[in-house]
Amino acid sequence: QSIVGDWNVYDVITLEYEAYEPKALAVLTRRLRERFPMAAIVFVKLWSPLDLEYYNNTDNKDNSVEAVSFAEWRTQQYTIQQQQHSSSLSHLIPFMKERSWGFREGQRDGEQDRVLEEIIQSVNGLIYRLPKPTDINQSLDTIADWFLEEDVENFVPSNEGSFRYTLSSLAHSKVAKGLPDIVEQAKALALQSATSTTPTLLGTWGSGDMCQVWYETGEGIPRQHSRGLKYKEFSNHYALEVVAQTGASLQVRNPFQEDRMVYLTYMTTSANASSKKVYPRTKVQLQVVQQQQQQQQQQQ
């Protein structure tokens, strides 16, 4: 509600659901459905080269094999090629052909897909999936056409997260051409499942929500935080950085009369650091401060 607003009406809602944790996604989709009963909700399932792997023979006596992720392989290639980078993946094709590639499949992925399917069905949504080639090695040229490698900044050999991929204009066109049919099906499904005899475009936001995100604008940072937090601007973005060795505290007010779930967003890697790019593991504690005590602190 804080982001979408009270007056916007949407006929079509698309969600790239891998960006969400399942519990958070369940809350998000339920609230969107309650607010927009007639909207077509489509979940977009994408993939990238980071979903690929190959199997490598080991030196063990049992002749076992180990899976090597594309991220691991790309990190090695980046070092071998003396950190050569191009947004196009075409220069990697000859080296990729030396391996037999497939999609990474794990038990966790299957469980996550099952949970997500249940969430999608609960809001009468549908899924659009970016087509997957059945034979990776025979489709390497297509993969190179579909994906672009983002600029690699401050490469760290131990950090496989140095590489990120985005859809090319050709792949975006592929998605755009595949969505209309799914959207029409989702519209029909929403209409059929509308519980009201007089369908309405706008439902309820329930008891509301509050969102404080200052990453893009620098606005909305809570005034009540300890000296261990430092306001920092970088690359047209904004953050609160923990600078005290003993940690820091931040107070966020709950303006509602009942308890609410709290979701935290945080940065995992540094955009500027030349070393130690990945931030260290951090312990987070949530402490409840009673409403009366909050009001007293605000008056002070």
C-alpha cells in the first residue's frame, strides 16, 4: 500500500517471483489479490547462465564426479583470461563447448517450486516461464543472444557473486511476445473466480502497512538511531552503515494497534570496495518497545 498507493488501479500485475522469499511472496500476492480482485496476476519465471552446471571428474578412487556451477566456471575463466570482460557472451562459447552443460536441479528447488505453485493457485494466478533449451550445448548461441553480462566491478576471485546477467533486447522481446496469451488467460481466471456478484476493480488493503525504504531517494530514514549508524550516499543511492565495532540500533515505529510482521532489506555486497566485497555475517536482534515508551521518546 505504501508503494502502490490508494488510487492506482491495475488490470495486470506481473511478479518475477524468484526475487521474493516464499512467506513474503504469500503475503504480497494475497494483499494484491484482495486489493485488485479483477486483475490478472502473472508470475514470471526467468533463468540465466547462473542456473547452469557441468560435472567434473574427480581424483577420488571411486571415480566420482562433482558438479561445477557456471558461477565457479566463469570465475575461473575470468582469472585465466586476465579479467577480460564483454557484455556479450559470444566470447565464452568456444570455452563452454568444452563442457557438457545442464540445468542445476536440487531438492530445495523442487520444494520451493511446490510452495510457489500453491501460492500462485491461492490467488488464481498463472505462470509465464522463459523457455528452457533441452540441449544446452546445442543452444549456446541462443543463450549468448538472450543474456548480457553486466559490468564486472572490483572482481574478487573468491566471490562467485561478481557476475550478474540480464536479459538482452532479444530475450525481452521473447518474454513480451509470450505474455499476452498468459495475461488473457489470467484475466479470464480472475473473472471466473470473483466472489462478488458485482465485481469491483478496487478491493481493500486490509488494515494497511507502512514501508520505509531510503535506498533510492535517501528520504524516510528513521530519526531515532544510535551513533553507531552512519548515513552514507554512494552512486546515487543511500544507506545506513554500521560503523561502530559494538554494533548499532535503529528504531522503527509501528503506527498500528496490532502486532505486524517486520521485513528487513539489506545490502550483501559493497559497490565500491576493492577487497572484502562481501559484507561479513551480521547478527540482528529485534526488540519490542512499548507504544507508550515510543511516544515518550518522540516527545523528548
